[in-house]
Amino acid sequence: MALIEVSRLEKIYADDGVMTPAVRGVTFEVQKGEFVAIMGPSGSGKSTLLHVLGFLDRQTAGSYRFSGKTIDDYSSKELARVRNKEMGFVFQTFNLLARINVLENVKLPLLYSGIKESLWDHMAKEAIEAVGLSHRLEHESAKLSGGEKQRVAIARALVLNPQVIFADEPTGNLDSKSGQAIMETLQHLNEEHGHTVILITHETYTAEHAQRIIHILDGKIDSDEKVDRRRKSNEFSK
């Protein structure tokens, strides 16, 4: 069974009686351990699709299953648990708390996890080490570079070892060097740690780190191709 199963999925927004299709009948699957880039221009429907995949929004028609279950199989409380424990989210804006340090930021998802507090530091430090930031544990987030902030955001997404990491334009607020480092980090997590990654991007150089690129145009799948991923060094910029 695929981790993600999408069949004839549609999302239509209604505003004052005006119906605007954002996603139009897309069908695809993502296997556990894949790195898939969903690529398209602004307004193509890729971020809307991500919101449905992350159980942040409901589709209008068609079906979506995550680990075999649909959004209707969960109560509101169960949905919150799935989003917190089974899915990790990384956005263009880092969404860190500026005045607390890296370790405390990464520990935030653990507050709602039900995991014993005595384990939190160890789990957070493991996630921080995975993104190459162990030397920044005690630094306040406000004092980090943009690339470092995004790596903290990735560590926070990793801390509960989710089944999938959803990354929505994670390099959008970064210069090209920092963006490259973030993509190397995500590729490393996929190759060496086996994390499933779904990347939303409009940039070719970020999509080329994936194993497969799904091109979205006007809400429809224009192409779905496996690619020869560039082999990158696993050393991250500091």
C-alpha cells in the first residue's frame, strides 16, 4: 500500500457564487521513502494540493488516503494527532519563536505529543544533529542566519519522526547558497534516514534534488517523471 494515494482529486473554491477550480482531477501515489517534488508556476494549484495532502483542507471531490485512511476516518482530535506526529511541515516562513533557543524551538511539537518530558531533550538533539546544527543548540533563533533558521524548522518537523515531511517552498526566503544547503539537508534526510519528502516548488534547481517531479499546470498534472537526482555532498554549510 502506498503511503499517499490520490484519485481524481478536485478542490474548488466558492466566493460569492463564483466557482474557482484550484485542483482538477489529479491522480498519483507516493511510496514510503520517496522524495517527490510537486512543481509548477504560481497559481497552478500546488500549494492547495499540499494543504489537502497535509489534512489542512478538504478536497471537493475525489479521494485522498494517507496510510490507508481518509480525513473522514478521524475525529478532530485524531486529525490533530496525525498532523503533529505523522506529518512534519516546513514552510517558506520559518515560524520560529525568536527569543528562545534552537533546542527549545525544536522541542515545541513534543508539548502535545504525550511523550515523557524526560525524553524531550534527547529527541530534539537527535533531530538537530540530523540537520547539522548541534553547534547552535543554545543560540537564540533571532540570531541565526536564514538558512540556519530553516534547518531549525526542518529539525522541528523531524522531532517526532513523522512518516512524511511536507516542504512548501522551503527556499523561497533564502539566497541561492542557503537554499542549496537546505535542499542538501532534505536530500540527506531522504537518502540516509529514509524520510519521505514532498516538496512544493517553482524552482528547477530545488526540484532536481527529488527522485521524481510532478509538474502541475492549471490544477492538472502535466507530467509525472522519475529523474536522475543530482548527487550532492552530504556536508552542510555551517
